[in-house]
Amino acid sequence: MDVKLIGITGGSGSGKSTIVRKISEVVSEFVFIPQDNYYHSASFISNENITAYNFDHPDAFDTGLLYEHLRLLKEGSPIEMPQYDFVHHMRMEETIQVPAKPLVIIEGLMVLHDKAIRDLLDLKLYVDTPDDIRFIRRLKRDMSERGRTVDSVITQYLEVVRPGHFSFIEPTKEFADIIIPEGGHNENALNVLITFIKDITV
């Protein structure tokens, strides 16, 4: 089986997940790997000490395991993907069996940071969305889905998310094959992307 890997990156709240959802509306045979599932556990974190662990640094991810899983998928082998509990900031005991399929999409903050992972990718996307829009999206998500307070989201954003974005995420834009402004709301870019995906998955 000829397996293609597509990597989608961009800042927190940039619209990466929206692009994956748009792809899923027209391409059914693919597996989705969220890089967020490969965070190291940091169960000592709470709303009160939210910046005690930097989730916006490359070292926050188990990049070795992620690379090995992507390599296996590219070879046509299934994997046992970890799951992450974002309320308690820890990797769960249960895993998800992910079958091998012709298309693998990996999405996350640091997808293009590691050269070994970049070299596995057949298409590299960077979603470029203004900072204010990304912050508002993150605030709404973290409060509704992750049990966070407004103050803790703002503190984390100013102290680690924003610096991490400019240090580790935005510089990877140079490695992208395609840069998509405004994420999933850029219909023209999405149409080009989906046409390309259909071509490589035929």
C-alpha cells in the first residue's frame, strides 16, 4: 500500500482542526493523528499553577514515539495511539488501535519542528491566522472543554503560549509546502488543497 502523510501545523486556535474536518467531508479513507495525543504527562498541573509545565515547547511532546508511529503507518502497519486527558494533563491508560490507510493526516503545534518527522511527510501545511483570533478561539475552547478559568487561560497565553508560538511554531512556516491564511475559512485554499489530496490518494 502506498501511504501518503500530510502534516498540518499552525498556532493554537489557528483552524487546523477545521481543515481536517473539511478534508473529511470529501475524503473518507484516511487516519487522523492529533499530535496533542503525544504530550508527556504533567498531572501536577492545575488552574493555579498552569505555567509550571510548558505545553508550548517541543520537549512537551513524546516526539520519539510519534515518529515511530508515523513510520509504521507509512509502512502500512497499524499502531496503538495514545490518548490524552486534558483536564488532568496526563496520558490515559487506554490506547486506540489505528489501522493503516492510504492517507494519514497529522495535525498539531510542532508537526514541522522535528526534521525526522518533516522528512516523513509528503505534504506540509501551515495555517496562518491572526493572533487575536487564535487567542479568542483558545479561550473559548479551554473554558468549555478543559475546565479552565479565564485568568488561567490568559496567564498561560501571555507567559508560555505566545512566546512558544514565536519561538517554535511560526519559524516552521518556512518548511511548509502550502500556507493557508485564515485556516478553514479560506475556501479557495481549501479547494486547491482538497483537489491535491484527491489526486495523491487516487
